Amino acid sequence: MRTRNLKVHNDPNCSSAPYTCQRSVSVFLPWEGEIRLHATSITFKGESLQLPHHIHDLQLVQISQYVLVTQQQGFTLAWEGLSGSVYIKLSPEFVGRTCGLCGNFNADIQDDLKTSYGLLTQNVEMFGNSWIEMEPHQDRCPLVPSAFSSPCAHVDTENLLKVEEVCAVLLDLPFQSCHDFVSPLSYMASCSNDLCMSGPSGDVVCQVFSEYARACAHADHPLHNWRQHIPQCVKQCPLGLLYRECISCCPESCNLEQTCIDSKLACLDGCYCPEGKVLNPLFNHLKQVP
């Protein structure tokens, strides 16, 4: 099997704003060159790309706020550049044959923490540190110290209670209907860590809830109207477009008529045309599908 390599580049100075740090993703495949997915641009061998674009057997398209990199019978990577979120769907041929921070893709969560040098460990710091790679001409990312403390260990009691109150929303409606399919516990832990760093208000709260909602969507149980229950998380779209929590086949523009772009993922949220309409890029208005 040909080797694929995906790397996430984090800003070494990123500390207190988990969803606004500068991140990028590199995709290395068995041919010369690197595809680099930046927050608002895509490059190949250092040259800017205009989407949609094909490189060998790789297709790159933009669907709402996502960039999708798809290799037939291989993988689909969805990159949400503004938040730095990455989602990967692999074909069955990769079962048990991956390694890295996402584990080995064998449906057994007990053996995912294997270091880059092949040691199975329960030490999260050792596991994470082993996969760090240095970038030329960049500051070294600091190693995570052994038995590092939670960000919440340094938060006063009043703010900690506010954080717990906000994160507990994941236990109730509208998220409760997804609990049997995606456990909220790990997302609550991430919620606490993120909000203890950034504070229990602002855009980070909605980003935390969005991550859980996307996990539910990828598990084929999208939470279609969850934002209506949390007014500060309602999304505003450009004139004529509607925010939809789940779309799996997207007629991108009237140039494609009724041809759909299959996302290869269960759902992608974002601003889309109303049902029965597509966007006319030449005149920047909506057109009724015949």
C-alpha cells in the first residue's frame, strides 16, 4: 500500500485561544510535492491553487467553509480553516494500518496510544510528545511535561462554576438525543479545558458545541436545530443563503446544474442555497433548479 502522510502544523506560541490559533495541514502522497491547507488558502509546491482542482488522483473542492481533499478508494479530508478543525474519513483498506495521533483505526480504543517508536502507553504526555516533528526555521514546540496540570487547576472557584454550568449544556436537550451514538463525556472534558483557558463566554462556547454536533452528524445523527436552542450560536449567512446543519450532496453552482458533489462524509454544516436552488456565480444570485 502506498504511504500517505498528514501533518498538522500548530503555532508554537498558541496557548490561550484554542480555536483562533494559526494552524495548517500538510498532505504528503507518494508523488513529489506537498499540498498545504492554510486558513484561507491552498498551496501545492508553494504555489497558490484555485479550487476546484485535480492533482493526480486527488480532487480538491470548496464546499461552504470546508475544503475537501478526496482520493478515490482512499480517504476524504475536510479542513475547516478558520477554526483549524480537521476531519478524516478512511476507506476500509486502512483498517488497522494507520498510526499517529488518531490511532490505528481498528475500532479498539484501548490500543490507540502507541508512540512513534512503537511503545504502547497509557501516558498521554509521552504519546503526544513522541509524534512532535520539528519544522525547519521555526521555533521548537515545547514538550508537554509529565503529569501536566489541567488548565482548570488555575481558575478561581467562581469562574470554574461558570465553566461547569456551560459545559453541562451538553448533557441536556438539544444534545441529549445523540448521547446513545456519541458519548458527550470526552467533549465535556475538552469543553472544560478550552473554557478554562479562554473564559466561559464568547465564540469558543459555540465552537465547543459545534464539535459535538459535527461528531453526531458524522455518526449519522445530525442535530438539525440545536443552534435555535442556543441563540448566541445562531449562524448568519450571506443574503439568500440558509445555514444547514447537514448536507451530504451539494449542487455547488448552476454550472453544475443538478450534478451533485458527493462530500464522502456523513454531513457538512454551513451556508447553502435553499432547497431547489443553486448559486449562479456569474451573476451572484440564486437560480431555480428545473
